[in-house]
Amino acid sequence: MAVSMGLGCSFRLQAEVLLLVFLLAGCGAATYGTKDDATIATRVKIALLNDPQVGPLRLDARTSQGVVTLTGTVQSQAQADTALAVARRVPGARSVKSELKIAP
């Protein structure tokens, strides 16, 4: 009888360990995604600063789950289009949204 209880406890312990591994893997993925978002946003900002047409403008980039959102003010639709194109070329950017304002 003691042997069967030991096997039952062992199985339960294995199940709990397996569950814990799955839960921790999910937490790791969530943290990794957040880190990637910060990296993507930083790379977009650097790419924007390095572009001769939009570099002098004060544009910001936020990223959530790989979706980049650009904010700030540009002087023309051409500058907005350039900023969007620059952001789209950054590795990891799944899509780019514009909240840019045009003020000549």
C-alpha cells in the first residue's frame, strides 16, 4: 500500500512540475516580447534620426507586440511617407501606424 501511495505522489509531483514549466515558459515569452518591443522602438528612432529627410524632426516611435506607432509633427505628406517607409524597413517591425500630424 505504501508503494502505491508513493507512485501516486510521484505522478502528482511530475504533473505539478510540468505545469510549472509551462507557466514559466509563458512568462518568459511575455518578457521576451516586451524586450523586443523596446529594441524595435529604439531601432526605429535611430533609423529616423539617421534619415536626412526626417532626422531633424522630433518624431517618436512606440512599439507594442511588433506594431510601431509614429507620433510627432512633419511638414508634408512626403515627410510622413518617408518616416513610415523608414520605420517599415526596421527588422522586427510587423506593421507601422501613423499618428503623425502635418503642419507646414
